[in-house]
Amino acid sequence: MQNIGDNKRQGAEDDGMRFDPDGYLRAERCSRALVGTIVGVSMLALALAAGDISRADFPLMGLLVFVIGLAFGGIPLLLYHEYLLKDHAAHVARARLIS
């Protein structure tokens, strides 16, 4: 009887390792931060370019803000998000090999 309870407990721990809620939640938060950064930089660039668009000039300031904002804000978040997804996938694969 005691072995059956131990096996059930072991199976429950394996299921928890397979899902890895902490890794999943970190990747989800990073994804939301990435989308928020892209939207924020886009809105700022649009606000700065509004004056140039109304005069039919090339919106150079908006373009510079968009490119620089995504280069220094979006790309690092994108790389970190990719790292979190790969780490989560490796953790899940390791857990499947163990069980």
C-alpha cells in the first residue's frame, strides 16, 4: 500500500516538472512586455511624426524614434523572450526524458 502512494506522489511531481509554470509565466510576461514596448514606441513615433505628416513632409523624427526605440528596447526583449522559450522547451524535454 505504501508503494502505491509513493508512486502517485512521484507521478504528480513529474507532471509539475513537465508543465514548468514558472518558466511559462516568465515567457508570457516577457511576451506582454515586448508587445507593450512595440506599441509604446509606435505610439511615440506616431505622435512625434504627426506634425510632419500634416505638412506632407517626411517624418524623419518619428522614423528615428521608431528605429532607435525598437533597436534598444524591442530587440533585447525579443532575444530574452526567445531565450525563455528555448529554456522552457529544454526543461520540458529534460522532464520527459526523466519520466
